[in-house]
Amino acid sequence: MAENSSQIIGCGSEDVVFINKQTGARTTEESSLIGQMYRVAPGTSSNVAIAVQPQNGNVLKISISGTQVLETGGNVSGICRKGDKIYMAVNKFNNQGYILILNVYSGEIVGRVEPTFDFNPVDVFCLDDENVDNYRVYVHYVVPDGEDLIGKLMTFNCNNPSQIAHAQQDFAGGFLEYLISPNGTVFIGERSDICPIGCYIYFLNYDLTEKRGPFWAYGGCVKEFDFILDLNYFVFTSKCNDSIYFFNDSENHIELDGKCYVEHPYTFEYNIDEEIGYCFNHGASGATHFFSINLSNFTSTQLSPPYTLQLVNEMFYNPNDQYIYGISYDMIYIIYNEDIPEEYTIVKTIDIEDNFNRDDDYIFDEANNQLYLPVTDEEGYINSKKVLAVNLANGANKVYDPVLSYQKSIVAHFPEKVFKIFGKSLAWYHDKQNIFCAQMYFSNTSLIATHTHSRTLTGNWDWISFPCMPRLGNEGYGSQDLLEGIYPLDDLSLITLDESGELELTYEYLTWTTDEIPTLVSTKGYKYDSDYSGNQSLDVTGVVLDPATPIQLSSSYENWIGYFLEFPLLPEDAFVGVWDKLTRITAKDWTMFKINGQWFSSSRVTPIEYGDGLIVTASEDCEMIWDYACEPAEEYEYPPPEYFSYDEQAEYTPFYFVMDSTEDIIEIGLMADESCVGAAVVEPGDSIVEVNAYLAGIPSGVPIEVETWGGYKSATIGSENYSVVNPYTKKRISRKVYTGEGQPYYIISFKAGETVGDDPLAMLQPPSPNPFSEATVLNFVLNRQANITLSVHSMRGNLVKTLMSGTYPEGLCEAGWTGTDASGNHVKNGIYIIRLSVDDKVIVNEKVVLIR
């Protein structure tokens, strides 16, 4: 709604209502243009409103004198794919059309081509063959000529769209038939609804210069173009003069090889296996038949089914079963061995005959043996494109609905005549199984994903991401909507982290709590846990994220990120662009740390897999892109322990065992409170083995024991038989490790003959957090009972506060400082010294920074 000084204005699907503020009197103006209106604004005088039709982009002026179109949003009149781009012809009927460029992975808009001349594009086409050196996209557009239209043909360099070239020929304002061969030829012909005196076929080079003079087909009309790759034949079907022409096409010349007579041929296709051509005709008497064509002498033979055939507008060859398929408005015929052995029924509630499409507007997915057809669903004001899928193995039908309820665009007059020329409405990217469906009446294209990502969830704190979702680009998708697809569904928890801290989503007692994670984003990583005791499945049909999508990394907190490349990579390859800026990489099964500028990890690190979630820390804010150009890594999984068993949790502390011999050790386990908290298999040749300790729920100060299994018996390794290595100083100390020490990781050496330093009586861990604003935790380990003092001092050595004093037993000791002095007063911001003294001897000093 909107208002001016005297009126309140509201709008609906067809009407605009003007309400007098003083009297309440209502005046209704009916829009003559169908379409939902939105965001109405007042005009410069009473009973005048400006409204937007959001689904098609039109701007309307509604008044007592009628409805005026101020701006048209445009129609997507054609679509094609070349490489990793989708090209859409958008016609605005005002000489200011453009070509919109989409990313084929995500559907995101990545550019547009806007010529400076009068430009009303009605079709766009290209040759998408990586083996052919043709980097051009071709556009059929029209310009007004009085009350008529002139058709023109242009091409632009898809690598540099500003490089535009034109064909010398002008055309009438109707449809063009076209075909691009791999031999450097662009074939062009003008289609006609009535039989003309004759028609020209134009033979152009890829740059639209003339390759040879045009061919005149007397009494002919352009019905269809085809190309037989095995024979290098360009096939031109002409209904009006009962002929099918066969031209030999090469890089240097084009010549007519032969002509076959068939009464009123409609469509042609070649069976590579049988080396026979087939065509369909619609004779003058109304009879319809299939014909086989012998290409050695260009003769035809009628096939004789015992029933009347529906009109077939298009045929294609299926190498999976070596059949020819003919598409009619409600039937698909199967032709093989000069017979029609089978037919499939198309969903009859949807009429594919009146789709305003080209006859060849279909997609054949050879890998999955699926046929996709555009269909128009019209109900009331709604007129949107859907896609009908036909399984060619059994004829099963399925309609893909892009979930659109777009209102019709205005009936565009350009100029003084209805202008309805459309190209293909479907484009296909097989690698991601994305179908792009141009909504011809609207200024948009629907992306219909037929790709399904199936995954297995253990429900035991899986580290995951969601690379495939029904959304465009890296937009978020409703978390509840997606996770409701888990089967079997049980109580669950999903956590992640951002700059605000840890976020959690839960499903408990049939109730979803999604306030903190309302949407899922493919570039983020998550941890998933469920109460279900077995494996669960999650099938998601959607769009795979563009591999070049950037991820922002912060140096201020842990970055939980998602991996969305569809092949595995080792971390040094995956993170190659930011390798020097990272300080830690954590996956579900392993962690890598940077120590003194060098990376440290176990001997074997599993590759990062599609759909994994990871946690990384960085030394500076940066942007990373997964290295999608790298060669895939060889897949590898850690073997599960057989002797030790434990429960995984959301977090773990890695223990790295460094060894020079693994002959007597098959598995290493970590024990706390007489329970195994983590274990790993030692494989031949391992020099560093990572064992992850899951310590949540175990109180601080519990010693962590090391146990090994050699195949026949287990053995507990005493602390006197291994050493704990300081990663920065390389010093080795024989001591016990306790829960709650707060270390990010431990390096345990099993190497024989190493020199172990004198065991310090106490080891003070660095304060955490540091810097701090409210409180910092301090802990230290005593190797035996001793008299200790833990105190805080100023940088000048003055005592600020004593935190601990007295005799303490062997083990872990903990304390905290809240930034106060002995009197409980807050001290100033600055640097302070944490001092640990044992038996009146200063052992160690640690600095801590207070910032409030």
C-alpha cells in the first residue's frame, strides 16, 4: 500500500483501489493487463498509481484512462549452454534487450552482453563441444521496420563478449532454423508457416562470413536441420516440396550428395547402428507414417503400423538401446529394424504441442537414459514452464515443477503486432544434472536440479557440510526443511560456529529448535549427532555449489567450513592458495598444526572428501578457494581399531605418537578412568600415529594412560617409558598427562635411546585465554608432592595477588585470575607476570595480558 496527501492506494492481482482519506470513499480501477501487482506508488494526481509486476519486471501506470506500460521486464526468449556458462536471450521489446550469462554450476548471474545498437534477441545458440575450436555464441535478433520486423544474426566471443560480428544477410522477422557443424559451418534457413515459392539455405563460416553461396530449394520450405556425424552429412528436411536433402559438409567445401522423396516429411533421424535413416511424414491426405531411408541410393520405404500415428515433430537416436525415438504431443514411438515395436504414453494432462518452443527443444540424458521435455502448465493466470521427464527404459513419467506461480506477462505489441518468436527453453549441464528452463513469458530462468546427493550419517558426531541443496549459488536453505529428509529421523543436534560463538540446532521430542541455525550454507561446516543407534541416510536433490565459490577466513575465531569439490584432495592441495596463512586444520579424524612455521601431522592423513566439514584457524583474515584444478587424491580411510572401543564426541585432543619401530604394536589406546577415550591402528611404516582423545565429561586431573595391543596381549606403558615432547623447544620430559591441562595437542615419543631432560618438578601451562577481559585459567602439573606458590606480579615485580599457596600432591592443579588484586579491586589493563614457585624456588614465569 501507499498514500499521497488525499488517498490511500492498494493493489491486488488485477485492481488498484483508491481510498479517500477524509470520506473513506473507494474508487477501483481495473488493470487491463493480467498480472499480480506489487509495491504500488501514488502518481502525480488523484486516481493515478504506479505499480510493479515483480514476477515479470513490468512497471505499470494505472488511471481512469486505462493501463499504460512504462517499462517491460522482458521475456527470456531463448537459452543455450557453452562450457560453464548459460546464455539467455532477454527480449524487452524496446530495442534494449540483452544476453544474460549464468554460472552453470550455481545458476548465479555472472555477466551480461548489452550491444549498443537496437537489439531485440529472440534466440541464442552455440556448439558446446570441447573438441571443436569454436568459442562463439550466436544470437538471432530483430529490429523494427515500420510495422514489420527485420531479422539479423550476430555472434560474439564468449571469452570477450565485446567482440561482435554480423552475418551479411538480413532475414524476415520469423523463426530461423540453424545448425552448427564440427567442420566450421553454420547452416541457416528461414522457417515459414505456409509453403513459399522456395527457400534459401545459407552456408556460413563460424565468424558468419559466407562459406559458399546459398542453396535455393524451389518450392521448398525449411522444416528441420540435422547432422550425421559419421557421414559428415548435413540433412535438410523440406516439407513443402516433399524432399530431404543430403549435403556433404567438410572444412573446405559443401556439396549436395543426394535427395530423397518423401511426401510432406516432418522430421529425420539417423540410426548409427543400422546405418539407416528414418523420417516421419504427414501426407496431404492427413495420413501419417514412418519411413526408412537407404542413404546409399536415397530411397525410402514406408513402415506400416496397423493404427493411426500421432503427429511426430522430432526424433532422436538413443545409443543405449540403439533405437530411434519419435516425440508426438502425447506419445513417444520407438522405431527399430524398420518397425515400431513399442510406444510410451506421455502424461496427458499436460499438452506439449503448444509450448511456443522449437521442435528440437528437448534434452536427452544418455548416461541416465532420460528424456526431458518442456511443458506449459496453464491454470487461470498462471502460465509457467515445467519439465517432463520420461524414463526411456520403461516409459515412466515424472513432472519437475520449479515451484513457480508466475503471473503472465503483458501481451507485448511490437510494433502494432503480436510478437511471439522463441528459441529453445531448455539447457542442460550433465555433470551436475542441472536443467535450466527458460520461463518464456518472464524475465527469469528456472533451475531444475535432477542431481541427488545421497549420504550416510553415523549419527555419532559426523563432521559434515551440505554442498548440494535446492538453492541458487551459496544462498542458505531452510535447515528444518532439509534435515527432515533424514531417515530414520530421531532426536538430533547440529552445531556450528561463527563470530558470535557456538550455534546449535536441535530436534527433540518431535520439536525443532532452529532459531540459531535457521538456514544451512554450503560453505560452512557442521557437526551432527543423533540418538538413533544405527546409520541414517539423507538424500538431497539440488544444485552443487560452484567449485570457485570463495570462503572467507577470519583470524579472530575458528572457521567451520564445508568442502564442496566432488573429488578428494589432500589438505596441502586443497588449501594451496592459503597454505602459508593457516595455523591449524582439523578434520573428523585428524588435525594438522603449524609449529615454528612447519606443519606437523601424523604419517597418514586421509583426503578431504565431498561433503566434509573442517575447522581451520588462520594467522590473518583471508579468502580461500578450494583448488578445483588439482588432480584428485587417492582415496584412503583409517582402519578401525579391533581391540579398543570408545565413543566419539564433538571435540577431541590429538595425541601424536612418534616411534621408530612398530613391529610389536598393532593398536594404541588412551585410557582415563579405566575407560578407553580414543585409539588408532598402527600401520606398517608409520612413524607418527595420531590418537584422538575424547575427554568430554571426564573431570580435570585424571591421568591419561597409554596402552598398546600387539595382537595377543595388551600392555600399559608407564610414563617412564615414553616422553612428552615440547614442540617448540624439542625438550623431552618423562611425565604423566592429565585431563584438563588445556593443551591443544600432545607429542609423545616412543623412540628408543633418546636423551630425556631432567624432569622439572612443575610445569606451568600458558594462561588461557590470553589476552583476557574477565578471567583466565591457569594450571600446572606437579611430578611429586611439593610446596608451591602461584602468584601474579606487575611488570616491575610487585606482587599483585597470590592465587595458590601450600602443599599440593602430584597431579594437575588449577587456578583462575579475574584481574583483581589482593583486596578484590580491579587492576589496570596491561601485561602481568604469572609466577610459579616450588619449594621457594621460582620455576617459571608466564606473561598474561588484561584488556577490559
